[in-house]
Amino acid sequence: MGTEVNNEYGADQIQILEGLEAVRKRPGMYIGSTSIRGLHHLVYEIVDNSVDEALAGYCTEINVTIEKDNSITVIDNGRGIPVGINHKANKPAVEVVFTVLHAGGKFGGGGYKVSGGLHGVGASVVNALSEWLEVKIHKDGKLYQQRYERGKVMYPLKEIGVTDHNGTEVRFLPDKEIFEETEFDYNTLRQRLREMAFLTKGIKIVLRDNRLEEPKIRTFHYEGGIKEYVEYLNKSKEKLYDDIIYCEGQRGDVYVEVALQHNDSYQESTYSFVNNITTPEGGTHLTGFRNAITKTFNDYARSMKLLKDSDPNLSGEDLREGLTAIISIKISEPQFEGQTKQKLGNSEARGAVESVVSEQLTYFLEQNPAVAKVICDKAVLAQRARDAARKARDLTRRKTALDSTALPGKLADCSDKDPKNCEIYIVEGDSAGGSAKTARNRATQAILPLRGKILNVEKARLDRILGNAEIKAMITAFGTGIDEDFDISKLRYDKIVIMTDADVDGAHIATLMLTFLYRFMPELIRQGHVYLAKPPLYKIEKNKTVRYAYDDKELDEILTEIGRDGNNKIQRYKGLGEMDAEQLWDTTMDPEKRILLRVTIEEGTESEIDVVFNTLMGDKVEPRREFIEENAQYVTNLDI
């Protein structure tokens, strides 16, 4: 079409990427992304190999260390990677594992019965994406070593000494040419390693951070496995009964482990895993579990006359209200949907989980009739509340259908009707709301002021939530609906910005809003539509020049720059209401100058997020006090 292109497409136009070059060329295909998430994925791949040794019965301890230079060392006491010659590749097996894609003991060769690594790319991908990687193998009294740089072998595998134990030691430094960031986050690793320890009964995992003057060390070791995981997740909740229901069994090729316990909350917290890999989108094992719960409880309730003949069956949703559950299966040939292993597809997993849970849960209920009655009574209450919520939703739908302009009266909407260009500020109080309405760009910025603190949804059922005026105003303004009615395609604003005062009350209100969004509209967060505004803490005036500081460090830098003397006027903002419209626009609402913090959900962290919300927003004081004490070191700008 007037633009010249080279249309030659011959044999020489086909690129051949040697060895691990393909990984370096397209790293996202192998580890998801080159962001901080992909960086941590490198650690998980190496640790997964050690966990595979534990699942096979040969490893009892894994040590993970963040070194001072931000490299990672992973040491296990397994069998040690084989060092003999692999005759297909004519190289030592360890070299094959670290330099050849889709090589390892995970492809039916008898190395592992079950394994977390589906594609067998773990060790070689980590090697390809590291500046350097060194492996040491303790095996049969001898110590071996090999080094690689950006995936290339630096010298043949060599024997460097003697040893008195077996195991593998891998140390690597992520490549700055590949990753946007190469600073490991201790808390991210802590969460994932704790999860691995829960899922591998009896394994001891030690995390050490050597970057600090006083190294930080955490040890994770759970003899109770997933039973202790449920206990951990429920620690901030009021349990409905003391026992954790545990089901374990083998059906054909599938080993099933399930632990569950109800609490008095209104949220379900169910997490599923296959060979220790989290499956956030569920799959056949989760379906089997849910089928078993629904059928077993209804059969029991009917047989024990807890439900009358005229009563409808309890729905799965009602029976799972307040349920915390872990479903963990081990299977030799897992079939996942997609490279990201988000959802299990094996049909045999559904039948195996359903069979094991139905059989053992039936036995538990017969042996514990008081517990069974408590669970069924809660489900009946949930059923009634769900009916009330349904009626409230139907009424809302009818009103909206009759009145297409049914937006909340307090909403100052924007004139642009293209959601991509629009944003809504959720503002605390009428005073800040008034300033924000004056300050805003009327074309693209909507303002919704809320009166006081919204309902804590962590302590309320859906029927009560739908009756709360402030929450109703948000639901109507966003346009997406809520819970089972949620439809993100109807979202009226690309950005939902929570703008509260920079004090304790403001932080509490923001947390209440985030709790609501996370529990009932999580896709808004997952798809990156939710933000926190960051208003300044200080206004600094000197010789008619005005500057703003967003934290104490920035204040210090500004004072150093302009000189610390009697001409400085420093105002500490206690709330947004102290700013006039012009100041609010300049500091917090002008897209050219403002600071917005996007709220995200890191893949695989849902259980930890649950624990945080339960701890902060639940009824129990002691876990909240412990959480605050543990995390106080990370808090800045707290008004006392």
C-alpha cells in the first residue's frame, strides 16, 4: 500500500535460537513477566525442585537465603541431582537439567511420581535469566560443582572435594538486563514459602535474609500440614466448632487431602492446589469438592430431619458461607488449562475428590451430630439472607430499568460518557467533597462524597450490605452491579480513586472501602481500576514560593534545599478539608502532578490477603494486636 516491505520468505528467514536463547528473547513466555512477580518466580522454580524431592520422600529440609548481593541460595538435603552421563545428550545429567528446556525427572522416566513442575523448564529457565548460576551437588561422598553465565556453561562439571551428606545447592543472581527490578522482597518470599511448608506435611523450610545487619530468619515447619493451614487462616475468626474436618485418601492415580472448618464470618475462603501449585481458577478438583459438600450435607440434613420435606435443598453457596477449606491433590500427569497453570482439567480428579470427601465427611457428621447441626443451622440462615438479598437486588434492577438516570443524588458526575476517559473520586465527608467538586475537571472527574465510615462488610451478610446507603451509592455510581450480578463491561469509570485524609481515620475508611471492593467486586482490583490518592502531609512556604511534601523524608529534603530558617512556614495537613480547591487540584487531583497508588492483587496471595482483612476487620483483638506489633516497623506518617 505504498510502503515497501521485504516479502522474501525463504529457508534463511527462519530463525533458530540456540540452547536457552529463546528464553532470554521471550522471558515472559516462561515466567509470566519480567516484573517483580517474574523475579520471585525464579526462586519458586528452584524451591519447587527441592519440594519435589520432599514429595518423593527424600528431602526433609530446604534453606532459602537472600544474600547480601541480592543473589539467592537454595540448599536441600535430598538425593542430589544426578551427576552421571545422560547418554541421549552425552553430557552430565545436571548440565542437561540446567541447560536444556523440557529436561528433568518429570516426564514419565520414573524420577518423580508427582511433581509441581509441569513443563520441566524450571532450572534451565532460571539459569537462562541469571547473570550467573552455580550448582553444587553432594552425592555419594563427593562434592561436584558447575557454573553458568547467562545460561552458558563456563566449565565442565568437576569434583571439588568430599562430603558427608547428599543434597543440592543452587545459587543464582538474576540478570539486570532481563528484569525491571532485581531487589527481592522478603515478605513475598515468606508468604510463598510458608504456603509450601503447609502443603508439604513435615518439610522444614528456613528463609534467611542476609541483607540486614542482623539477619532475619523464619522457619516454617508444620507436622499437621493443611490442617494447620486452615487453623492459620481461621486464627482471626470465631470458629463454629473446634475440630478441623480432615479427609484423606487415594482413588486410582489421585491422592486427595482436604481440610475444612466453618467460622462465623460470611465469606468463603477455599483454596485449591495440585502438586503444591495454587489453582486460583479452581478446576475439576474444586468442582468435586463442592459437589461433595452440597450433596453430603443435604443428604444428612434430610435423613436427620433438619430440613422438612417442604423445605428446598440448601445451596452449595449457603453451605459454604463462613467456610475455610484447603483442597490439595497429588496427581502424576496433571493437565492444566494454559501455561500459567491456573485451572486443573483432569476429569479423574473430580471423581476422586468427590468420593473421598463424601465418604469421610458423611462419617464425620454421623460421629459429630452437634457440629453437623451448627453447620446446617448457619446454612439455613444464609439461605434466608440470600433470599432477602435477591429480593433487594430485584427491586434495584426494576428501579434502574424504570429510571435510567437513577444515579445517587450526591454524585457530581462528569460530562464525558466514555468510561476510558473518566475517573471517580470517592471522598470522605461533605467538606472535602465540596473542595473536590470545585477543584475537579468537570469533563472527566466525578466526585462521590460519603458520609462517615461505611459498613464493615467483613461482619455483615449481603442483605444488610445492600441496605447500606453509602454502599448502595457506590454500587450505583460504578454501574457494574455486585457479587453474582457483577459485570465489568458496565463499569462507568476507568479509575476508581479512594481519596481520604492522611490520618488514622482516613486509613480506616480507606480500609473499609477496600474490604468492600475486595469481597464483592474483586475484578475491579484484579483489572487495575482501583487507586488510592496520596495527598500531601505538609505545605512549605518561603518568600511566596509554595512547595508540598508527601512524607517526612521529602519535607527534610525540601528544607535542606531551601535552607532551615525563620522564614519557613510549615503547615501540617490533618485532612483534605484544610485545603482549598486550588491546593487540592495542584496536589492530589491534577493528573500531571498527583500521586496515585494502584491497588493490586498479586497472583497466589489471596490467602494472605484474606488473613490480613480478617485480622484488621474482624472481631478478635489479640490477632490484630499481634499483626500491628509485627508490622509497626513498616508504618510511616502515623498520627497518634
